[in-house]
Amino acid sequence: MPAKEKAAAPKDAIKQLVDALNEDLAREYQAIIAYTVYSNVLSGAQWMKIAGELQKHAAEELEHAMIIADQIDYLGGMPTATPKPVKTSGKAEDMIRFDLENETETIRNYRERVKQAEAIGHYALSEQLRKIISQEKDHQHDLATALGIDVPHVFEGGA
Ligand SMILES: [Fe+2]
Ligand SMILES: [Fe+2]
């Protein structure tokens, strides 16, 4: 294998990581918007507690977005300005379920990102990602509790 190709590999890995982090950032924007909207439209006594929790989630998702955007910049990328689409519904349960599905998807992605970061020796990033994952797991737990269901497993047969 020519030396040139070998030297190009880490660059590709960084590019792939930056692209993936931009997907994560778009997902964080989506979460900020969804939590902002949903926390305000949830009405009824049974949803009061979760509405308050969603407000806190929104603030935490903004912190995550800041961390991810900073890391993208550090890696030489340009942070995206576009959120993933936010689903809406007139039903409280639907909104909470959308949030729960997104959190599960987010955790799945961040676990993958930890592996990618460690593969290129970027341990500062993997450490940040692990902290974010632990908050996303709290979000997932709050949502599942509000729906009265078990916390979905991110991997089949796994945690
Ligand atoms: Fe987040
Ligand atoms: Fe979250």
C-alpha cells in the first residue's frame, strides 16, 4: 500500500467524524425546538410535571449543541445551521413519544461517536460525549416515566 494512502486515512476519519457531529448538532437543534414547543403546548394536570422537565431538557440540549459546535470548529469543520425536522401533533402523548424516540436515536448515535473519537485518539471529545450521553439517558428516563413505559434499550439485548 503506498505511503500516501496510509497518511490520508486519519484525515478521512476526521472528515467522517465532523460530518457525523454535524448530524448530531442538527439533532440537538431539533431537540431544542421540540422541547421549547412541546413544553408550552402540553396542557392538562397530568402533563404538568413533564412539561416542567421538558423546559429543563431544552436548556440542556442547547448546552449540548454548544459543545458539539465547538468540537466541530476545533476539528476544522463548519457547524451546521439546519435542524432535523420537528414533528408536531395535537396529542400530548404523541409529542412525548416523538421526544423519546429522538432521545433513543441520539444516544445510539453518540455511542457510535465515542468509538469514532477514540479511534482517532480524541479522548477529550469522547469524555464530553459520555457526559452528554448521561444527560440524554436522564431525558429518556423522564419521557418514558411520563408515558408509563420502560426505558427503551438502545441496542437489542443491551442497555
Ligand atoms: Fe442533547
Ligand atoms: Fe436529550
